[in-house]
Amino acid sequence: MDETSDEQAAVRIAGAVREWDLGATCLAALAVVTDGAAGGDLAATARAVMAAAGLGDVLADPPRMPFSAEQVHGMAASPLLQATALVSGSHADWSAHSDETLIAQGRASASAATLFTTFVLPHFAGFADRLARPGARMLDVGTGVGALAIGYAQAFPQLHVTGLDVMPRVLRLAQAQIEASPVAERVEVRQADVAELADEAAYDLAWIPAPFIPQPAFSNGVARIAAALRPGGMLMIGHGIYEGTELENAIARFKTVGYGGTPLDGESAARLLAAHGLTAIRRIQLPPGAPGLTVGLR
Ligand SMILES: C[S@@+](CC[C@H](N)C(=O)[O-])C[C@H]1O[C@@H](n2cnc3c(N)ncnc32)[C@H](O)[C@@H]1O
């Protein structure tokens, strides 16, 4: 490489790092603004960053957004903490993540119930009524700290949610979060591998996130969940989105490998649901940043 190309390479690397640092720092500012404990100059300067980034109005006091401040804090902190785990080499196994990372990831997924009511239910007439009936049950696979499970129980006052996870430490965190929630009597967690789920015709709604569940547990798990649904019950598969730019697709694969999960696209998710006898299969369009979602009915 001659001197000019060295100079060009330096400018390109430094320019790329600066651009990506702006994005990472915006996430950090969003996490600070939505952290109830942050104050003083730090919170004031973080608010200025958010105003300059165009989010001043939605983060105003009181905020004008469909998510709680705690959920947005998780949405902002979770990618930063997980990226830190990728950098430090402690990533492939969820048990290597700190409690803080697990709780932030949980808070990010707590908004799932809001996305479900806004983007999924309108496509399935009568399904909201089904979830509103006494005895309605949901299965949350890979429940983590139980935030998604708690979010659904709060959104549907009759719904009983069972969370499965393989990791004892995360289930202890989940138990504490559930006990501190107003829906403790309707959320339970079990230490179990989804591949060994033995329930039959027990649930109206089930969720499994492919990017977080390794093979072969994911494929075996989908088969077990299909059998565990009540007739007419809904299985939601969270999956990657590989329909973006080359960079977005490469990042999606990098993150899935980092999580030790299953790289699956929407078409493969739809084929899997069909192979297990589900019908009314539909790809749901969610807002940018949310995972891919494909659903079907038993
Ligand atoms: C990102 S976390 C899910 C976050 C969760 N939605 C919350 O609200 O906290 C993914 C979880 O999947 C769990 N997991 C991985 N493989 C599993 C399996 N075979 N069966 C059940 N859970 C599994 C991991 O232990 C991890 O806690």
C-alpha cells in the first residue's frame, strides 16, 4: 500500500468508527434518559442528545410513547450490553451474561405484548376474545427474567403464562421479578428444555425466539409446542430478518451466532409452521428494530 492509500484507509476506518460511535452513544443517551435514577448534568446532556436526534417530543415529561420508560431503557441498554459481551468473549452462552444484561434484555422484550396487540391481533378476528376468557394460557419459551411473560399477563387480565428456561440463575431473577409484579398469581416459570416439553393441548398462545434457542432444541421445540397448543391456538416464531441491506443481513447473522441461536428467515419459519400442521400462516410486519415474526394457528 502506498502512502496515499494508507491515508485513505486511515480516513475510512476513523470515519466508520466515528459514525458507529454516534449510534452507540445515542443508545447510551436514550438509556440514561429513560433511567429513573439518572439526574444532573448527565441526564441533561443526554436529553439534549435525544432532542438533537429528533426524539425530544416523544421523550418529553411526561413521555408520549407507547412503551414504558423501563421498556425503552431495556431496548437501548440491551444491544449495548450484548455488544459488550461479544467484545469480551462472554457471549455464546446466556449463562455467561451478567444479571444486568439479562434484565436489560428482558425489559426490551417486555414490549412484545404491546407489539402483539398492535400488529398481530388485528389479523386474527376473535383471538383477543379467546385470550380474554378465563382459563386462557400462554407458553413463553426462553423466558429469561420473565419480563415478556409478565408483560403478556398485564396486557390480558385472564391470561395465565408459563415461562420455560434452561438456566437456573435466570429463573431465580425471573421469580423475583414475578413476585414484585402485580400479576404474580398468573405467571409461573419452570426449569425445562423446550425440546422436552411434554404438555398436550394446553396453551392458546406460544412464543419461541429462534435467534436465542440453539439447534436442535429449536426444531424439536417447535414440534413439541405444536402438540402443546390447544386447537385454534397460535404459535409465534420470532426469527431473523435477512431482507435488508448486505450490512443489515450480515449483522443479523453475526448477532444470531453471537447469541448461540438458530438463524432462521421468515420463509423457513413459515415452512416449519406448515410442516407441523399449522394453518393461517402469516408474516407480521413489525416496526424497524423488532425481530421477524411469523405466526400460525393449530
Ligand atoms: C434472550 S433470553 C429471553 C429474554 C426473555 N424474553 C425475557 O423476558 O427476559 C433467551 C433465553 O432462552 C433460554 N434458552 C436457551 N435455550 C433454551 C431451551 N432449549 N429451552 C428453553 N429455554 C432456552 C436462555 O437460557 C435464555 O434465558
